[in-house]
Amino acid sequence: MAVLKIQDQPSLLRAIFNVDPDEVRSLIFKKEDVNVQDNEKRTPLHAAAYLGDAEIIELLILSGARVNAKDNKWLTPLHRAVASCSEDAVAVLLKHSADVNARDKNWQTPLHVAASNKAVRCAEALVPLLSNVNVSDRAGRTALHHAAFSGHVEMVKLLLSRGANLNAFDKKDRRAIHWAAYMGHLEVVKLLVASGAEVDCKDKKAYTPLHAAASSGMSSTVHYLLSLGVHVNEVNAYGNTPLHLACYNGQDVVVSELIEAGANVNQVNERGFSALHFASSSRQGALCQELLLAHGAYINMRSKDGKSPLHMAATHGRFSCSQALIQNGAEIDCEDKSRNTALHIAARYGHELIITALIKHGANAAKRGIHGMFPLHLAALSGFSDCCRKLLSSGFDIDTPDDFGRTCLHAAAAGGNLECLNLLLNIGADFNRKDNFGRTPLHYASANCNYQCVFALVGSGASINELDQRGCSPLHYAAAADTDGKCVEYLLRNDADPAVRDKQGYSAVHYASAYGRTLCLELMASETPLDVLMETSGTDILSDSESQAPVSPLHLAAYHGHCGALEALLSSLLDVDVRSPEGRTPLSLACSRGHQECVSLLLHHGASPMTHDYTHKKTAIHAAAMNGHPECLRLLMSNNDQHINVDIQDTNGQTPLMLAVLNGHTECVYSLLSQGASVENQDRWGRTALHRGAVTGQEECVEALLQRGASVCVRDIRGRSPLHLASACGRVGALGALLQATSASHTDTHLTDNHGYTPLHWACYNGYDACVEVLLDQEVFRKIKGNSFSPLHCAVMNDNEGVAEMLIDSLGTTIINTTDSKGRTPLHAAAFSDHVECVSLLLSHGAQANVVDTNMRRTPLMMAALNGQTNAVEVLVSSAKADMAFQDRKRNTALHLACSKGHETSALLILEKVSDRNLINCTNAALQTPLHVAARKGLTVVVQELLGKGASVLAVDENGYTPALACAPNRDVADCLALILNSMMPTSPMVTIAALPALSLTQTVINHHPTSNHISKGVAFDAPPPLRPDHASYCRPECPLSSADDELNDSDSETY
């Protein structure tokens, strides 16, 4: 906020600051604007309120000054008057209806300001006019919070006497006592406690008032709180006690107070740090550390990551603390979880004095730390030459490698400190030593563009063209990273070979191109022409030789959008349409990434927009349109040097327009249409751009295509028009636009696909209520029949109850019992899919529960039982009273069908409603009773229930098998079982089986003797005819709907 000069302000404002009421009256009489604002929107009334001049305030208000005017911080004159503690000014403003609830940008009211500024008399005037003294500001703080923070005892008393909530908390759950304790306002703390404030309350991070007072060093407050019996070892959300916080902030007096009160000096927080860890890392922690050690703090306490207090002192460079720890017996070579000792840590952070002290007390300079590095590695890597000297003086083999084979010279080269590097070189470090990756120190210096280090290493005789395991030379790394070209230039001057390729076939030119290092490319070109470096110009650059790279430098520069590098390369190439192994050109890559400057440059050098790749036959125009780069597209199409076919198709017949629409790139669509792109082109599946717009729901694209005359009637190879796809995908906006265009076509040929399904079928099947509603508003869809598997069938098949209800309301209840080509009603479909809500809906509108289909003559109950749809079975047998005695073409009842597929629950639900013994023993075409079938399937509970209801154990099927023999897994086993039973009890087969003790049947047995012609048949058991339960079998013979296209693929998978 700028300080304004009074002489530059309006005359009225100068008169106010001069406290000259007469001059103010004179200026007002001269029609001076009393509501004039400065650049911070402050009015003369703000100034008068700030000064507390009641007379001038009165004059201004009576002359029309706005009493509640707000400046750019939303402060009103009342805020200003209260801040100045001017009772008279406040009284005048309140007399003229100043808003006592006005809020500034921090949501602070005049009462907040009064509480912060000890304006007690002002607050007394404000409070009676307030409905709530506990109103909070943006941070959730009440006036009491502000008064407690500022230590205004009288204000606190006033607020408490007027009903202020002393336990109100701000957005961090901090109460007034937290702030008073933190600021050390002991009298306020006492007053709050006397008024009933909780002394052990916690904020969101579990800080108590004791934590707050301890962290800020308020020893008197700490002493008082401890005298109230608060828990001295209470932890916050991070596990820190008040002692931790006091030590962290170097509050030694508080530390002494806490220790005397019984604080646990060895208690650790969630990370395993004790108070001694914190004291050792604190800038003012020496006295705290001394107190802790004197009271038994464990000096070698380890945190969860293995750090001791000595590690902490070494990390933060606390020399005196480290000295005290060492003198008190701290373990010198104690390792953390990364294997680092305090010496490693001190070396890493360059704390020379601590290094000296540690070595003096026997620290092992040859001890391995993280990744097997020595302290010297870390000092060299971080560039601390003095630390390196100290560590070298302790005696050390400088060429000893770490776990990755890197010596200290590698670390110095990577760190880039010339002094460290020269120090190591001067004492004989091996500059050609390779690490486990085959890299020398020169590789690291080059990769980090440390010119002075490169200079020193090359000057010492380091091998310039040494290759690492990836086949990269130092020049490769320098070319990728060097922005000013100094390292590359120096390497080239010292015979670095730019033609060397790595194991992937990339040269330094490739690296420079990929990272956009134009200067490096120019430097390499000045040494050797780029076309020579790349072994040729044009398409030969990608020969099949193993030494060749998979892509050219031109591709890399174009893909990454490095225009400068691209220009440097183009100046040396004859063919700009060089291909990658997939056949993509640099222009295609630049277009796909939207690098329009690169596109313009390539076109200027003759790149062809019509060159396509090998796999998908896509051109640069396809790439720009597909990825939504209209500027690139315009550049391509405005290229007058070459003929541009805007309707060029890829291998799938897709034009750039189709791809732009598919990906919703409206601007590209408009650009292509303006260049004459055809809206009628079809791909290999017969789909147009409009089909794609319908699938993706890109309404702007659809509108643009329709305006250009795109036909809604075009059908793909499956007979689907854009209407079908929009309905199937729930694109209601696009559907509306298509329907509007359809009304002008005067033809219905496009309303059914090859299977007779209409858009309404599709919308109903996928449950798109909005699309169904739009379609039903069209008379044509209310009349057109299409496939006999009706929209209502589709809706209930997929549990779209809302859509089904909409169809019934719109088309009437006559559609409830419509049948498809197999005579199945919507109730069959709902029961088949176990959609209970739809079953109930259909039944409530008069659906016939006992209607049979024409194929297998099965009722909805049979469908549900066959497929184990227990919910549908329960509704049909309970609510609909479905007839369970109906038999299908093979004379199976619903009970037979449920048992045949092992649906135990469905069978039990049916049995629960069956009391007729004849139905229990009803036989199918193979003379099998439900007991035969259930026994065959091993349905123990069902068999038990059947026997309990009087099922005959002597009933014989067409093979002469009783239910007992039906349990046999095959015919031979059944024959053997019959022979054994006969030999055990040589009597008639019926008696033998009836008397079998192994069955333990206590139920009454019905004498159901077979006729002689049944017994004379060979003993054999045939399972019931196979029943088809899946969705596919339910609908397949009737040319089913197939699922909506997933990104317009040509999958023939059927939905149901």
C-alpha cells in the first residue's frame, strides 16, 4: 500500500486532516464531492473516522456522505473509528445507522476490530446493537479470540459478560485460551480458566494450550497451566509433547519447567524423535540439550529412520551441540537406515568444524554410507572442497568405488566444483576409471555441463571418445544438456567424434535434436556436415544397418517442437519427408503434437502433407485433425505448392473430417468444411462423419455437418443410421438435431436397421430416458413397428424401469402383452433377466402371468425357474399366482426346469407354494418326476422337501430308473447299482428299492408301480433335454440387437 502525499489529495481531504471544520463546511457549501474516493476507494468519511473527529463526521453525513461506504478492503468508516478507539466518532456513526454487522474482506466486523485494538468503550457501544457476539471472521475467530490474542483483559471481561462463548473454536479448532497461552497473556488465561475454559482442549492437530505456551517460551503461562494439573506428556497429532516443542524452539526456561513437572525426556514422537533430537537440531538448543542430558536423556536414541541426536546436530551444523553430545558419550559411527554416519551427514552439508571434531574423536572416514559412498564422495558431490581436504587428511584411497563403481572423482565431476576436482586430480585420482555403467568422470561432467570440470579432465588426459555401456560418449551427454554449447565446442576441438552412435543407433546429433540444442547442432555441423554425420540425406537415413537409428534427428526435433534445431537440420537435408519405420514423416509428428512453427518450417522446405504412413495410411492432415490442432491444419491446407486432397482416406476409409468429428475438435471440423471436405464420404463400415458425431454427441460438429447437407438417412453396413447411434449412446442433443433434419427427409427407410430395430429400441435397451422421451414425441416412432422384440421388451430386458413406464404411459397398456416372433411377452423378458421391478410394473399393468411362448411353450415362471432367477420366481409364484402346473413342449414344469439346472433356491420357492401331490409327481416327456431331476443334480434340500411333500421314490422314468437309480452318474453305474440291489434283496425291483435301508426314508411312499412295458426296457437314464439359460440363447434366433459401437469399432459381438 503506497503512502499518499496530503498535498496531492482533494481540498476536502486536506481540510479533514488539518482538523478544520470551518474549511470543511466551506468546501461542502461549494459543492465539493463528499463521496469522492482515492485509489483505494476511501472516502472523506473514512478519513474523518480514522481521525476520530465527531464534528466533521457529523458534517459529512448530514451533507450526504455514505455512512456505510466500503474501501477496497471492504472497511467501513465504523471499522476505522473503532480501530482508532474513538468513542465519539463511533457514537455519531451509530446515530446515523452505521452497519454494526459490516464485514471487511477478512469477514471481520467492527467488534472484531474493537477487540483487537482494546477499544473497550467502543465495544460497549457496539454490543447492544449486535444479535450475536460470537460471529466469526474468515478464519473462524470470534471477537474473544482477537481479544485473547491481544491480551486485553478488560475487553475479555466485557465479551464474557455479554455472552461470548469461551469455548468457541476457529477453523483450526483453536480456542481463545490457545491464543492467550501462545502469546503468554497470563491474566487472560487465568480469566478464561476462571470462567470455565477447558485447559486441556485440543485443536485439529491436537495441540493443547500447554503446547502453545511451551512452543513460544511463555514460562509463566506454562507454570500456571502445570499447576492446574494438565498432562505434561500430552502428545499432538505428530506425537510431539510440549517438551519436544520447547526444545525445537530453544526455550530452555520452559524445558526446565517441564522437566521439573515430570516430563518424560525420552518420549519419542511418531517419527521416533526424542526431545534431545530436537534440541540437537535447534539453533538455540544448546542449553535445552544440556538440561536434557543432565536429566537422563538417552544420548544414542534412534529415530525410525535410524538417526541419533548426533546425526541431527550434523545435519543442521550445530557444532556446540555436537561437541556436547560427543563429550557425553555419543556413539561416533552410529549408522542410520541409509548406512550414513554423522560424518557422512556433515560431509553432505559441508559442516567442516563438525567433520574436524568427529575425525578427532575417532570417526571412521572409510565407512560406507548410502549406496556404499564414503564421506568424501558426499563432500565432493556437494562441492565442499575444505571438507574434502579434512577427509583426505585422515588417510583414504581416493579411487575406492561405491556400490555403483563410482569413485570420489566421479562425484566431484557430477557435482561440478572445480576446486574439489582439481584437489582429487592433484593427488592422483584415476580420471579414466569407469563405474558399473561404464562411465568415466568425463561422462558425468559432460552430462552436467560443467565446462570447467570438462576442461580440467580433458587437460589431464581423460579419454574423449570413451563409450559407456549404452554406447554413449561424453559428447552424447553434452549434446543433450549443453544450452550454451561451451562443453560441446571444447569436446569437438579436442577430437570428440560426433559420428559415434550409441547401442540404439543414436548419435550426438540425435541427442541435440531431441533436446533442442541448436547451438550444439551448429557446432557439430561446423566440424562435419550434418548429412555426413547422419550418413546420408533423405530416406537412406533409415537403412536396415544395425548402426542406424530407428528415427532420424529430424523426427526428434519435429516431435518435440524444437524449431531452431529443426531449421539447423533442414539446411543440411535434401529430403524432408524422411520416414520412420512406421512410415511417419517429421511433418506428421509435428502436426500430431501441434507444433505449428515446425509445421510452417517443414512446409517451407517442401514437406508433403499427403505422404502417408505405412500402417494406417494416415497423412499429416489426419494427424492434425485427429489431435485437434486447427492452426496446423490451416497451414497444411493453405500450402499452395502441392495439391491437397482434404478427403484423403486411411486404411479404414476414414477422412480427416471423420477423425476431427470423432474427437470433438469443432474448430478443425469448421476448417475442413471450409476447404470443401465431403460430408458424405463413408468408411469401410459405411459410416460417415455424421455417424461419428452421433456417437460422441458433439452437438456443434453435428450442427456443422447438417448445415453442410450431411444426410441423416445414410446407413452403415449393419443398417444403422446416425439416429440409431445417437439413441444407443444417449446423445440427446445430437439426437434432437438429427430428428429435426429427419423431418425434412420425408422417408422412413433409415428408421430400422438390418435386424429391424429402430432408434427407439436402442434407446430403450440402454435406458436413456431423455432420448426415449424425445423419440416418443415423434409420431413416426409411436407408429413404426420394426422388430417384434419391442422397445418394451428391450427396456425390461435391461432393467430400465423408468423407460418401461414411459413407454406404457405413452403407448398405452396394449403393449404390455405384445409378443415377439417366438411368442414371448415383455414379462418373459423381465423374468428371464430377474428384473423384479420391471416384473412388478408389468404385472401391475395387466401382464398375463400364464401366457406361453410359441417356441418351447414356456411361461414367464418357467423362464425364471430355468435361469435360477429367484427374485422373479418369488414375485411370480407369490404376487402373480402363476400356474405352476403348466408344462412346456417336453412336458417339463417350472419345478422340473429349476431342478434341471441345479437352481435350488428357485425350486424351493416353487415347492413352498405346491401342495398338490399330483404336481409333485408330475412327469415330463422322459417320464421323469421332479424327484428324478433333483436327485440327479444332487439337490439335497430339494429332495428332502419333495419327499416330505409325498414324492414317489418308486416312480420309474422311460429308462426304467427310479429316483434312486437316477442319482447314478452314468448308465453303466445305474445298471451295476440295480444288480447289487437285486442281489441284496432278491425280490421285485419295486420292493427292492422301496425297502432300501440306506436311504433312511421315513416319509409315506406312494405305490406308483410301472407297467410291464416300462420295466422291459433296457436300464438306462437320460438327462432332461438341455435347457439354454443365457441371454444369447434367449434371443439369438430372432436377429438380436447388438451393442452400441465402442469408438466405432466393427465388433459383431451381440448384446443379448
